[in-house]
Amino acid sequence: MSQYKLIHCTINGKEVEKMVDVRASLTDMLRDDYHLTSVKKGCEVGECGACNVLIDGEAFNSCIYLAVWAEGKHIETLEGLLSPEGELSDIQRSFVEETAIQCGFCIPGFIMTAVEILNTGKLYTDDQLRRLLSGHLCRCTGYENIFRAVKKTMYRRHGKPIDF
Amino acid sequence: MNKVGRSEIRVDAFDKATGRTKYYEDRMPAGALYIRIKHAEIAHGFVRRVDTAAAVAIPGVVKVLTCFDVPEIDFPTAGHPWSMDPGHQDVADRRLLNRHVRYWGDDVAVVIAENEVAANQGVRALKVEYEELPFVIDAQKAMEPGAPQLHERFPNNILKHTDIRKGDYQAAIQEPGLICVDKWYDTPTVQHCHIENFGCYAYEENGRIVVVSSTQIPHIIRRAVGQALGRPWADIEIIKPYIGGGFGNKQDVLYEPLCAWCTTQVGGRCVRLDCAREETFVSNRVRHAIRFHIITWLRRDGTIVARKVDCFSNQGAYASHGHSIVAKAMGSFPQHYPCDNMECDAYTVYTNRPAAGAMRGYGMPQASFADESNIEDCARAIGMDSYEFRKKNVMPRGFHDAFTGNTNYYDTYRECMAKGAAYIDFERKKKEFANDTGDIRRGIGLATFWYNTAVYPISLETSSNRMLLNLDGTVTFQCGETEIGQGADTAYAQMVAEAVGLASYRDVRVKSCQDTDITPTGLGAYASRQTYVAGFSIRQTADILREKILKYANEVTRQAVGCMDIVDGNIIRKEDGIILMSLKELAMTAQYNPVHSEHITAESTYTIRNNAFSFGCTFAEVEVDIPMCKVTLKNIVNVHDCGRLINPALAAAQVHGGMSMGIGYGLSEQLIFDEKTGKPLNGNLLDYKLSTILDHPHLEAEFIENPEPTSPFGTKALGEPPVCSCAPAIRNAILNATGVAIDHNPINPHVLFAEFSKAGLIQDDWREEEK
């Protein structure tokens, strides 16, 4: 088996192709080949969630997803959320406003999972929302304001007043 | 308008929300060589030989270096400021790589390779021959005669012993009718678990060594790298970019010296050393496991007559921060619940475990677990309500500590407890929960703590900074105190805006990245010092800058310096308040004046010779499922007095994070070691139970804002305090629910099963049936 393989995929809306090492993770490909450094490495074995990206709209830990599996997929990273004019998306704005960011290292992964949750269009209960966010570890925030940021955005999208 | 006291958005929030913020690995130069460490797979012994032949033969491997190649220099790793007094310098007890292996995971060799795969293969190909020795992982066993010895200079493995004597303990306990509560309390080894693992890279530039590191303490690292390599300190330049959390682990010299030495071994080429999560758990630093023996003598009216406290601190293999941690823990007892007769002894003991260093709270989470458990047990022993018992005995208003100069200026403890009790509805719930008798029982508990803000007078407290007036009237600000996630840069921006007289904290450009060649010297992020100590130097430098601005304004406006002020970015005349000119106009005029050009800047150092008590408490409410041995935390509140809040939203966020760490300490976190081999068993984020969002209820952060009189901004410690009192409050709530006092944390289902069985709350029917 050849050690390298040509991969075609869409990253943040742009079609790309690249020779990748068949042993490389999607994290490695996104960071090293495309300089998408929002994709963070906290454990590299799928425990912490820092490397989370969306693959065809579904959140995955990119550290345990091989780069070669990305063939034909649509991949979205945090870099893709910023509008072309540099405007933050609603979920990013909520993270900023709710003081949900401290060291910032787990934030890209958390926000991408939040995007997956919000894009379902469902209004989840607090318990459901906590369960959906539980694949991410954070040591700075106690998850308190992260939870608020996601919940606030969810309620805003439904045009509902929020009661924390 | 005030710039401090407002919940402003963090200065780094936008970049962090967009993933632009650059951490060390995001700045990695292309082509950096990979360093991988060969960690020992025995707990104690000597390396006899390292066979490197197979590793060297792997394509891509550039160099293999072993413990037989390193400079014969012992160096210290504690992130303490240098002391000019040799007696106060940190213990130097390790080398870059060690022939004498002192714990499972010690560093014995490195492979440097062109890529990660080759480096990992190289490490696996190394054949290390050991002479194995018996090992010891328990602190008290390590003190026994005949125990394995870790360091020749420290007989019985005792790194240090200190004591406190007050009054006459032996005479006091002769008083007839005293009640004695004599108990042991034990705390576990835990790890910081910042989400960014430690890492760094190093290269040579014009004959000097540059290290870019994920550290809290760049200026201290520079000195330590110089020491370890035997190079002049000024030969070393440390650059600290944004870091993904530290919590004290990165307040230690980790692998910066090894990385710096490796670059010198490959002709100055860039080398990178990235710790894996598993290495972070075992081969960085951990929190000291401290065991306490507390004997408290009480009168029936709740008066504490005498106390004896013995503390045994498990240092692990190397000194790191060493005795400072348990000394701080022990020192908390006589001040927290002052009594006239005390005998306290603290021992720091080497064992064959990972080296323990600084971790958020620096001995206080351990002390608080023991002290607040014992106080609860004392109240129960005399049938007194523990809240009343605390109110009677806790450090009173006016209490003064002569050593630090700290004074308890307010009745803070009682104010904090009252606020916490009101939030959680303490009195009503206590009565209601007392009726629970079934399988599921509810309980409520509390605990308090105090914390020193800075480290004066134990160590030097110094803070320097620089302010540059920019052409648009904004101010660029640089200081040695570091942003590690807590929001320090934002607090500085608010304080600078207030002290200089700018319109907004957004008019302050904080240079977050420290470079020891450029940044004014500061000590970094540790203790809970930064906002407090930076406050002194910010006020001082701002005064210098203001004086220069107004002096120049005098030339332009012909108004007397004393008649002018700087308010909201304008120079005004004080008497009538008219705006004479904006800071932007002044900056442009001063810079481009063909007769008298001046770039207006200021820089100063302030030596802080003050310290401040910070206070607080936790109330926790639990539901205990007795047959399932399961605790659910239903409600928790922390109340803090950290003086005036510079940024209330950031302060609350800081409290949430500390509470989360405290909850993990109380209920789930523990690094476990194999008794037979000394091997750590759960050094990964799957088996080490870090709290997830499902493990917390809402975290309530509340404050009592009693301004700290010694601080120019009325502020004091908040960074570490939130972690201190959570675990004992949870322990006391479980005691309140079940009547079972559990004297070691974490209180997980394994522990509860054993304790509930012992207490007869559950019967082991399954085993009975087996018979």
C-alpha cells in the first residue's frame, strides 16, 4: 500500500485536493496542510473534544478520524464560521458575551459541537443540552458560561425569551 | 466613568472565539525536529546501560541522547523567584536526564528525529538495562527506618520538616472535662488537566538560545534554563505566547531546559518537545497528596482549647516546589480557627511517585479538606450546630498576622457565610433533610477557607511594566505578569485605563506575549497575585506617564501642570473642566514637533511589601443514593471576598472554574498507582475522572466586596481561592445526609461502598448468598 493518497474534499466551503499520509489524522491534515490551527490537540485519542470539527454536518473528534476518510466529505472548522466581512456568527457572539471563554483552548471544539446542536433546529431541555455537550472537557470555566452561551443562542434562534 | 468594576468583554475574546489565537504549537517553525522522551518503566533503580544502536539506525532519527550524555549539573524546577540568600534557594535535585530513576516515568533518554513517527519508533527501539531497587510510594512509609532512599542528601527521605508552636499544648490538654476529636484525613494525588498539554520549542539565534514555551513564568524559566545548562542567564530568551491553561503545572520548570539543551546538540536547529496527555499526567507535576492527623480539644461550650496538627506531604521523586506547599497548608491552621495552644508539624517526604508541584490552591485544598472536616466532626462531637461552631471560632474581625502584616479588616467570614446560607436556604433545608430516612437521603454542608494573595514576605514580590503613548492617544502596555486564561490582560487594561485617564479599556493595547528580552521583568502567574501586585506598578507607572503627558501639555497649552488632569482620553483644565486637547493631539504634537520631539513612555518597578487575606466559603447540597453508593451534587454556591471586583463577569467565571476543580477533588479525581510496581494506572482523560458538564449543577458565584486597604485598586486574591472549600463542603453534606464521616477524598462510589458497608447502611447480600 502506498504511504500517500490523493484526497479531495471541501474545507470550509472550498474544494481542495491534497496528497496525505495514510497514517495521518484529520487533525494533522487540517493543522499541518491547511494551517487551520483552531483544531486543537488535547489528547489525540478522542477523550477531550478539543479537535472537534463538522464532517458533513456531524461533529467528530478529528484526532481519531483518518485524513483519508475525508475523501468526498464537507469539513467545517471554526475558521469557517466567520463571515467574509469578519462578522462573528451568533454562537461565537454568545460565547464572547457570556464570558464563556478563558484560556480558549477547548473553545473551537465546543463551538463546533454547538453548531451541530443548533443546526438541528430543536429546542432542547437543559438536561438534553448538557448531555449533548458532555463530550468536551474544559478546566477553566466549569462549563457554566459555555452552557449559558449555547442555551442563549438556541433560544434566540427560536425567538424565545430566555430564563436561565 | 470608572473603568474598573465593570463587566467588560475580554480583550482576547474575539480571537479566541474565531480560533485565531496562537498557542505555542500554532507558531511552530516549519522543519522543527521532534524530541521524544524515553520514560523509565521501573519505579526505582539505576540505568546501567542504554543500547541505542537500533534507534540510531531508524531512518529519520537524527540523534539519540541518554542520561550518560547530559551535563553533570543538578538544577531546581520550582517556579519561585530567585533568592540571593543561598539558604532560601530551591532544592536542586535533578538532571536533564536521570541515571538514578526515581519514579515510573522518569526521563532517561531522548530521541531527536525529523518526524514524529521516527521519533516514536526510536524511543521504542531503545533498550534500557536497569538495576532495580525497592520503591516506596507512601509518605509515612518512606520515613520509616530501612525504607528505600531517593536522595543521598535527605536521610529518611525527609526533604524538610518545620513546625509551629503556640502556647502550651501539653499543659492545656490537662484541663478536666475536655472533649477530644482525634482523626486522620487523607487527600489524593491529582493533576491539573489544562486542556493544552505542556510543550515548547527551542532554537539558537546569534549564539543565544530561544525557547518558546507554554509557561506561566517566562522570566523564572530563563533563569532555570541558564542554571540547568550552565550558561549565563542572559544567554537565554524565553517567549511565552497564549497558553491553554496552566493551573500551576506550568508554574514549574518542565521540559524547557531539556529542549534548550537538545537544540545545542543538533547545531542549533529548531527542536520541539510536545508532551502527550499521558506524559502530562505522569511526567509533569501533580498536586501533593497530604495526610493530616488532627487532634482537637474542646470545651462543651464550643471553645477550642488546643490543637495538634501533623501533616505528611507526599513530594514524589523530585523537590519541585517542595516544602512550600505543606508549609502553607500547616500555616493556615493557626489563623483559620485561632486557638491559644497549638502544636503543628509538617513533613515533606520524597517517594517514588511523580513529582508534586504547584497546583491551584497550593496546599489549601488539602488543608481545607482536613481542617473543615475536623471542624465539622468537632461540632458534632459536642452536639453543636456546625454553622454556629464556625461563627464562634473562625478568624475574628481585627485578627492580625504579624508575619505577613495581614489584617482581617472586616467581619468577612460571617458576611460570606450569611450570604451563602441565604442563597441555598440553609436553615430550612437542614431541618427538612433531617427527616430523610430512606434509601435516598439529602444533606447540606458548608466549609470556609482563607487564602494569602501574594507571597510576601516569604519571597520577593516585584512587578514591572511599561506604558507607551501611541500616536492615536491609546496606550500600549507590557508587563511580566502573564495571561494564562484567567483574564489578567483584561483586568490590566481596565486598571491602566482608569489609572492613566483613558476613555475606555479598549484604548489599552496589552501585549499579551512575553519575551524576556523585551518585556519588563515580572514573576508571572502564581499564587493569586497578579491583579494585586500589578495594581501597584500600574498605578506607579501611570503616575509617571501622566506627569510626562501633563508636562508636555504645559508647553503646548501654557496651563500649569497642577491645573490640568487627564480624563477620558482628554487633557482638561480642572477648574472649569474644558477640554484643552485630546491625548491623540498631544501624542502627535509631541512626536512630530520639530523643536522638541518626544515619544512619551514610562516604565517602573514596584517592590510589593504587602499581602492580603482573601476569604470565602462553600455551601453544598447533595442527594445520596445509599444502595447505589452514588452522590448527586444538587446545588452549590461559593461566596468570596476578594476585595473590589475589577471585572465582575470575569471574576464569576474564575469562580466557576475553581468550583469545578473543587468538585472533582471532592467526588472523582485521583491518580492511582499500582502498589506492586509503582506504575500510575489511570494517567489519561478516560480513566482519570475529570468532571464533565453532566457532573455539575448550576455553579453559583457570589461576592462580598470589602475593599482591600493595601491595594491601589482595593483588590485581592481570587485565582486560587474558589477551589479551596468545595470538597470539604461536599464531604460535610454527605455526612449530614448519611451520618457517615468520610475522611479521605475523592468520595467516589468505591469509597462509599466501603464506608456505607462499615457503617451498616448497606449489607453485602450478594456475598452472603455466595456463602
